[in-house]
Amino acid sequence: MVPMAPVLKLTPEGVTFPAPIILRIPTCTGANKVFRSKDDGAWEEIREVKFAEDSCEVQLSHFCQVAITGDARPLKALGFIKATSSSSTVKLALLHVGCNRCNDELAWYLQDAQLLQGYQQCSEIEVIGQNDAVILSHSGTCLQELQLRSRSLPAISSEFARQSDAAFQVDINDGQRDFKVTYTAPPAPTNAGGYAASQSTASGSASAQVASSSNPSPQSIQQHVMLSGRFNRDDIKDYMRIVRRRLEELQVTTFMVEAGGGGEFGSLTLMGLGRAKAMVAFCTEEYGALTGVGYETFRELEFAHQQNLPLIPVRNHRVYPPQPSDSEMGRYQNRFILKPTLVYIADEEMQKPREVADQIAQALTTMGLHTPPGAPRAPRAPGAPARKAPPALPPAVSQAAPPAVPLVPHRPPGAPTRPSGRRPRPPVQPSLESMD
């Protein structure tokens, strides 16, 4: 078992209250057990727990410590390069594969000046096994050892020297990894509107036909695929989360804004669009409405069109292009950008999100924006050492209690406890503090 969230401490310990309280805790995807501390220093499992995609809810009748664990999950390593006139450095970020919380946390770290702000993300993502510690080395020299059991992910390495302007090589445990920044333009479209000549006519099922509105310039190819949708219904949000999780399984890096506050939502939207290499538009009934918030799907679609971002529409309603109510400008813009020559993926009943994700990944591959898992790699340079296979994922270890090592989160020395501008956590009664 491995930690899936920082250990939390409710103080003063031992104080009870008349009626149980419900505590909602953000977790990494895959959490399946929750433990609480006892007066004698031992731990006991809480049986009545409600798990969601990236959180869990527990009922407590007294103050205590709470630890959340899950089965070992594979990790992926993302490389980052920063080149300035005075320094040339790289960093690595380790996070769980297909975990919404890890991706959201990484998005905040990319804004923080002491962590990843100003770094260019490499296109290649490597999958490695879940270990207690990950050792980073190069040419036999140990660069850093990242302890994973005692911290929450993502784990950000310290800076170390890069080997070239747009690539670097690191040994992760026993496996050699190459991280590269690439600027690959997609192939030319076959017609005026997209990458496929025919238009999708399927209704109620996922279609294999997808397209891009236009070619992006090399400068516009960034880091992730922006998932754009109206979160005005829970079923839409759940549908998009499943699509996102499947895309992450296919090693497609995604970005989806789920912040609550208006200003916070706006800053995340700007960051998501600014770093996007393509955008997926989930065209539900009210998609593209001009609501006046300033960061709605109307503006996202407008930005994608103005910046020539590759656009992949997903038809999630029988009426297409969407005709949002009380938004004349939204209806006009949808008709202009989501034109008949732009081929879409059809899933009107919103019943096949995983198939839709597969078609999105296939479209990105066609555009040259994604390398499918298992695809042949570029040949190695003459004289370069042979690539070693990554370590196998060990079997999950069952145990009745959490590990003896305290599950205390750790952050790099000098790094802020929370990145500036971080979204607030949901209010909790009684007071909740993280054991950082």
C-alpha cells in the first residue's frame, strides 16, 4: 500500500463531538483505504468511506490523524527544460498515471517561480514502476533520490545541468530515459476545414472521424490538450472526467479547469489555453454560450480559432453546432467555427466516453501531436548505450495497517507549502491542517 494523500491532523486530538462530522479529503486516483489514529498510537481502518474520482468522504466522531492509502500505481516521468543566458537546467516531475489530482497539482507548480515556472515541458512521457524511492542519475553519477512513500505527488526534482538545447538523458533507477522538446507541425489538411474529407453522420455512438480546424504554427505547439466544456451539469463533468482519465492512460497529457471561484477559474483557463497544443470541444447543448463571466467556453472557442489551435469537436447533443439559449453571439460563433467541413466525433447520448477518448488520441496521432504507447522510437545515436527496460511494476502488498513509516508529505527545501494563487480547499469542520 502507498499513500494517496498527505496525512491530515485534526487537533486537539481526542476531543469528541455530539454528532459525527463528514470530512472530504482530496486524494490521488486509486485511493481505497482510510485509517485513523487511536489513543494508544496504533491505527485502525475506517470502514464507512465514500470514494470518488479524486476525493473521499469519511465520518469522524473525534479529532485524530487520518491517512489514506491505495494499491501501488504506475508513475510517469515528465521532463522540463529551462534555458536562459545565465543558466541551462532541467527538472523532472513524477506523478501517477491517469490521476486528475496529480495533473491539477502539476498545473499549479507550472505557475510557481520556485518550481517549474519558465520551464518548457518535453513531449515524451515515460512510464515507470511504483517504488519507495526513485534514483535519478546520468553517466553513472547520482543526481538525486526522490522519496515517494513519505510525500504526496507530483514529486519535483531539483535542478541539474542539461545535455543539449532541446533534450536530456536521465537514468531512472535501472532504465534510461530520453526527454526531448519537439516542434513537429501536423500534416496538411485534405480539405479547407480539417484532416478528413468526409463529415460524421453517426448519431448516438462514437464515430471515428475527427478533424482540426487549421494548422498550428510551431510556436503554438505547447504541452497539453485543453478539454473545453460547460460544467453546468454533473453528468457532463463526469463524462469529461472519464474521457480525461482514458486519455491519460493513453499517455495524452490533458488540462481541464474545475476551479470554483470566478477569478481563480479565469487564471486557470488562461494558463490552460496558453499552454495548449490542441483543444477538444465537448459540444453539449449550451456549449459556446456568451455568459458574461469572461472565461466561458465562448472565449475558449474564440481563442482556439484566433490562435489556429487544432480543434477536435465532440458532438454531445442532437443539435449541432450547439445553439445555446439566451446567447445569440454564442450561436453565431458556433456556426462560424464549428462549420460543416470540420469533422467531429459523435456521441450524442454521452454513453461511450472511452471510445471517444480513443478517437481523440487517434486524431492527435494523425496530426503529429501524439505518439501512441508502444510506437517505434527514433533510432539511437551511434555509440549510445542500449536502452534498458523500465523496472516491472511490483505486485500490490496487502496489509491491515498503513506502513510503519509516518506518511508525512515532504516538499523541496525552500519551496512554498502551497503555490501562490492556489485554489482553496473545501471548508471543513472542525479545522483541518496538513502535517507538512
